[in-house]
Amino acid sequence: MLYIGVLQFTLEIPYAVSLKEKRSAIKSLKDRLRRSFNVSITEFEDQDTATIATLGAVVAGSDTKHVNSSMDHLINELRDWRDGSLMDHQLEIISPK
């Protein structure tokens, strides 16, 4: 069976005074998370706000333990992000039942 983990999260990037600075910080984060956690990730809200970014990340796997563990590690990485702070997040594991 295929299980899908969906994480929606909001980051604050207090030093970003322009969209260009925000995009640079977000691109660096997205690239690192893709390499480290093999996630699909995109920004989908607050795209015109320089200091706030709302993103979504998706992980697929054959068991819930793996998906849940990957998402927990991802959340910990976001909490430790040096360029900003994790303001909010929501995690959902979708199972095919």
C-alpha cells in the first residue's frame, strides 16, 4: 500500500526586506530539504509577502512508520532553520482505506 504524508507549514523570514531575498532563502531551503528527505516541496501561499512563506511538502512510502519518521525529521529541520522560524505546521498521513 502507498501512504502519503502531507505537511503544510508557515515560515517567518524576518530579515527579508524584498521578495528577491525571500525567494533566495526559500530556494536554498527547498533544495536542501529535497536532497535530505526526498520530498516534493512548493510554496503555495503568501507569495507576495516578503517575510512570510507558506509551503507544502509531500512524502510517499510503503509504510506509515517511514512516512511519519520522514515528516518528523523534516519538522525538526524546519525548527532548526537558521534563516527563519517555523510559525505553524499541519501534518496529515493519507492511507488508502
